[in-house]
Amino acid sequence: MAKKRENYRFVLCIENKDCQDLEKRKIYQTLPDEEAEKEGFIRVIDESGEDYLYPKSYFIVIPLPREAEKALQLSE
């Protein structure tokens, strides 16, 4: 069964202070994590291919056309 489209969100990295697994000006896929977001963090699949928590302030949520989201998805 395919995941719902709203489970995928993409962000643009605008800061990577003390985070070697992030690149500025790169688009990353996120995973839902309501508890982390309440604490000011966002769960991001980084350069290592794993998901980790990073400060929300390091990213800007970007809306993408469906075709672009499909092309960028790391997991199905």
C-alpha cells in the first residue's frame, strides 16, 4: 500500500551549523514526527541516508509539484 502524499514533505536547508551531514541550499525529504516538531525539531533524511532530528530553523518547507516530489522521494 502506498503512503499518503501528505506523509512526504520537502525542505530546503538554509543553515548547517555543527551538522556535517547537511548541505546548505539542498532539498531534503522529511518524515512526520509531531513530538519532535513540538520541541522545535524536524526529522530529516540527511546525507547519510538516515533520518535524524535537526532544528526546524535550519530549513524552509518548500511546496513541490507532485512530479518533483515523486522524483525526490527516497522511500516508497
